[in-house]
Amino acid sequence: MDWRDQVRKVVPYVPGEQPQGTGFIKLNTNENPYPPSPAVEKALAAVDADRFRLYPDPEAGVLIGALSERFGLPKDRFFVGAGSDDVLGMAFLTFFNGSLPVLFPDVTYSFYDVWADLFRIPYEQVPLDEHYEIQAAGYDRPCGGIVIANPNAPTGLAKSLSFIREMVENHPDVVVIVDEAYVDFGGESAVGLIETYDNLLVVQTFSKSRAMAGMRIGYAIGNPELIAAMQAVKYSYNSYTMNLPAQIAGAASLKDEAYFKEQVDRVVATRERAKAALAELGFQVLDSKTNFLFCTHPEVDAETIFAALRTKKIIVRHFSGERVKAFLRISIGTDEQMDTLFAALKEIIGDGR
Ligand code: PMP
């Protein structure tokens, strides 16, 4: 007997590179290129460090209160966590405790299969169609649950609200998780359906549209029974997932709706401009409703472009999976950063053709 035999074997999720030097144009992890609302900085500056002696409010009342106000829903519809990764992981652990496979697309957020493996959840990956779209037909069977990222990542493609409604309606006996990490950039949110369907859990994040990836704030919205089930699991694991600054900063962000809208609109405008610029360089670009573009070049290999950009200190994301290795995922930066990217691509593609 060796202690190594008892070690949990996992193949971890690989996050995008966070370079430590300066001078990089970082377009690889879908962060927001603009700062969070000035109200966030102000709220954090007012935090008295003496309060760090005490544990934070385990219920994150300030943050839940602000979410409740923003969405016009009662507080018992919300669950918060340290980023939506924490919330999604907790949801997998809570709701997927059966023997039938949980279903999600073969091309989607690559953390889903990692959580499923970690928690010993059976799962099957349903192929996207040839246009990289999620197909309803593949989900039309008994299963242990469904997870849909909408818009999907890394494709950027969004499904309609009626598609999601049908999915939830067709599977009343399992929980359907809709991961809306990117919804604010042009998708249709399913939050309006949570009062109608008790098996729908919507998950969102402050990391993208609210420009607060470093604060680690995510949340789920669902009916009180779903939320209570997640709370029970959370309190069986870690009562204090949300530190005090995160609770305060998150609440401040939610109260500055005007700034939020303005920044989201800026990113969307740059995305549309970038889409046209990439197409002009010969890229095929999927129709993104997110803050990134998923694109492939018919003549120059994606990995070659990725490496050439990296030498110019421009970091984008390349995935090695069979169905996605021809693509690059490019986060939307500022207009200036994108112009630098286009100039670099012009050189690389010119050389490569
Ligand atoms: N869902 C999707 C689809 C994502 O792309 C990400 C970002 N990696 C997340 C969830 C998690 O984001 P966070 O934990 O920062 O909220």
C-alpha cells in the first residue's frame, strides 16, 4: 500500500496565461479592457482594515441585497461565490448526484468535464453541428442534467431564449444550468424564466461585463429550493467563500448601472469593428455575442499565428482540441490594442501566405 494509490487523480482545467511582465496586449482570458466603475474604487477605499479581524458575513447580505435590487427579484433567488467557477462547481456538486449522464456540448467551457470528473459525475458531450451551433436534438433523451453556456464559449454563438425555454421545459425532471458568463454583450438572458421553471439555474459573473475578474464574484439565480440546496452544500464545504472587499466592491458595481451599460456598449462596438477587420484579413469569424471572437484563417495555421503573436507580446487563446485547433479565440481589447493586433496579423498572414 502506497499513499499515492489513494491520491485523487485529476486532469485540471488549464487557465489562460497571466503574464507577469509588462508591455503585453492581453487578449486571452476575456477580461474587460476597461476599469470597473469608479464607485468600486471609492467603496474599497472606504473599507476599514480593522474589519478584517472578523469573518465576513457568510450570507454576503450586502451583495445579495444589491443583486436583488438590480434584478428586481427576492433575495432568496440568489447564491454568490468566488467567481462563477465556484458557483458552477458548487452547482455540479449539488444537482448532479444521479446515475444518468449529464449532457453538455463537446465544444464549450472546458471546465465542465473537469468538474464532472472531479465529482465523479457521469457525463456525455453532445456534438455541436457543422456550424458550431448547439443542437436541441442531441439533448432529447433521459439524462442527469444539462449545462449550456449561452452565449457558448469559445464559439461566441448565442441561442435564443425560446431555445433555452424549450430545453428547460423538455427536462422538468433534471436541473438545467445556463452559464451566462457573456450574456451582457448581446445574448438573451434566461433570468426571466426562473419564476416559471423550478429546474432552471442561471449563472452569471462579474468577471467580464463588470470588469472585476480579479475580485472573483459570481452568482446563480434560481428558485428558492435550488438556492437552498446549493447553500446546504456550500455550508458543508466552506462557509466564507466571499471575502469582505469582494462583497462591498460587488455591491458598488451593481449600483452604477449607467457606467456598466456604457462600458459594455464600448466593448460591443469594438467587437463589431474587429469582426470586420479580421474578415478583411481573410479570417472566417463566428458571429459573436460575447467579448471575444472565435476565428480561423483558411491559409495560415492558428497555432502559427498564436506563436507569432506571442513573440510580439500579443497573447490570444489557442485550444488544442481536435474540433477547435484551427481557431483562435481573441478577447476584445481597447480600440488601440485591437489596431495593434490587426497590424501584427497583417504582417504574420502576409508572411505566411
Ligand atoms: N463560464 C464561462 C463560459 C467562462 O468562459 C468563464 C471564464 N473562464 C467562467 C464561466 C468563469 O468565470 P469566473 O469564474 O471568472 O466568473
